Amino acid sequence: MSTPDQPQPPSGWGDAPEPPRYGQRAPEGAPQPPAPGQYGQQYGQQYGQGQYGQQYGQSPYGPQPPAAPPATKPGVVPLRPLSLGEIYDGAFTAIRHNPKVMLGAATLVILVATVLGVLVAQLIVPSLSASFSTLAESDPEITELGFDNLIAQTLASSLGMSVTLLLAQPVVEGILTVSVSQSVIGRKLSLGEVWERLRGRVGRLIGWALLRSLAGAVGTFVWFFVLVLLVALVSEQSTGAAVGLGLLLGAGYVVVVVWLGVRIGLVAPALALEGQGLGSTVARAWRLTRGSFWRLFGIYLLAMIIVSAAAYIITIPLGLIAGVIGGTGGSTESFTTATVVMSVLSSVISAAITTIFVAAVVALLYIDVRMRREGLDVQLAAAAQASDGGRPGGEPGARPGPPPGMLA
């Protein structure tokens, strides 16, 4: 007996006749089984039309929102927070997108700076050679073999290249950053257009590089002085304690240098793209990297491992070639010349590989952090859409200006 809350079963629910067993005929008067295909037609009409068709054709949870559209990608990366692979792929794609600037101009500046450093270094080679010639008093074979001149050339060239690359590297990083920032929205700038945007900020980029190097030198000197003083005091009590203290201070120095390097790593792209003062830019880069240390550190570290391995693979054969050329020349002068030439080539290749790829990665990291924190992706998408009104194919032309905070 059913209750009022229960639906009445259909007529004959409990009185259905027992179906015939397999191989038996149904008794006369009993309902015949449906013909083949009848169930398909019956239930196809019942559930495919009317109430059931409307019911099962819709979601039981009501209208569903449309799927989110894919991120806009007008240039080398999608305009949304980037993954590790997208940053590295975007760096390589940016190099291929504008090779005249990313490869040609950057390598040319590095080559000129390196050669200029070697030429300037020749001014101090005679004095260094004279200083090393005093070694003949203890080991005359050094002077007889001409190694004093080789050592002087090597040290002088290294010093000269260090100074000139210190001044040229921030310029190259600025050029690369500007090119990458425009490749993100699909624009391909010529070297003249890049320089026009960067020209007023070169002084601040060089100033920042000099300030960073000076601060690093002073900090290293202070740390070394404290290290020597403390180790000397502790060594009087225990040699093992002095060694342990030295290792602890060395590890602390590495940690502090890495931490500061990551926190100020976005200063250069911010100077190149935003054009603010040095102090305000350093403070802004410090705020942008807050809470993102480990992610930025991992990306920097992997990028340096990649470029170091690539530079090592390329420069090792150059050293072997220098040894072969110097050995077949039969004189110390030819060996010294071959060594200097190969040193210049190795320096140019290493600096080009490291600077180009790492600068592209840092530029994309700067854009990625701003997309995460400031919604820069919306502004970049608007700028990319506005750029579609310019010349086709991403060629430079008269177009709307960049988004706020980007090459303003």
C-alpha cells in the first residue's frame, strides 16, 4: 500500500506475467516481445523529445559560464603570468624575432668594447713586463722563454676588457631589454628606434653598473678584512675553530651576495623601460621582487648554468686552436699573439652568449612580475591591439604609444 508521498506504481506493476523461458513460446494472449529495433525507436522518441530531451539537454546545475578564452599572444610570450618554460622559450624567440638587434648589435658592441680594452691595455704592458722580468733573479728560465711578456699581455688584456665591458654591458642590456619589451607585443624595432628610446637612459644604466661594482668591491674588502681578523683571533685558541669560522663566514658571504643580487636584479630593466631616477628605481625593483625570491633565484641560476655550459663548450676549442697555432709558429711571440687573439674571441663569445640570453630572461622576468603584481598584461594587450592599426607584419611605423610604465 502506498503512502500519499509515494507515487502510484503503474498499472500491472506487480502483476506482470512471467516471461517465457528460453526456447519456450509465449502463451496465447500474452504481450509479444518487441520486434528488433523497436526499443531504440521507442526510447529515442521518449527521451529525445519533449520533457526529457529538454531536461537532459541542459546542465543540472543551471547555465554554465563560457570557457575562459586563451591568453592573448601577440608576440613572443602569452600575455599572462609566465611559466619557466615560457620565459626561456620567449627569450630564444625574442632573439629570433629581432636578430639584427638581439644578435648583431649586441655582439658588435661587445666586440668593439673587447678590442678597445685590449688596445688600451697595451699601454701598461711594458711596465708589467718590466715588473715580471725581475723574476729572472729567482728563475731565469721565465725570462728566457718569454713568459714574462705572455703574463703581462694576459693580465693587461684582462684588466682592459674588464673595464670596457663594465661600461658596455649595461648599454647592451638596455638595448636588449627595449627590443624584448617590444617583441612581447609583436613589434620589431630597428636599432635606430631602440637607441632613440634608450638614449636618455644610458647614463643611469652605466651609473648603476659602476655603483653596483663599487659596492660589491667595498663589501668584499670589508668582509675579507673581518674574516682575516676573526680567524686570526680564533686561531690562537683552536685551528679547527678558525677553519670552521672561515667556512661559516664564507657561506654567509655567498648567501648575502645571492640574496642581494636577486632583490636588485630587476633594476636594469626598470631603468631601461620606466625612465625614473636611480634611487626610486632601486626601491621599486626591491618592492617588485618581494615574495618572489625563490622563483627568481631558480630562474637566474638555471639560466646561468645554461649559458655557462654553452660558453664552455664553444670556448674550449678556441683555446686548443691557440695552442696549436702557437706551437706551430716556433716562437714565443707567435704563441703570445695567438693566445691574445683567442682570448679576445673567447671573451666576445662568452660575453655575447651570457649577456644576450640572460638579459632577455631578465627582461621577461620584469614583465612577468609586473603582470602578476600590477596587471600589466591588460595594458600590453591594449597596446598590442592598438599596434594592429600600424603597418602589417609588425614593421615599425607610426603607432600608438606604449602602455604606462613601459618606455614612457
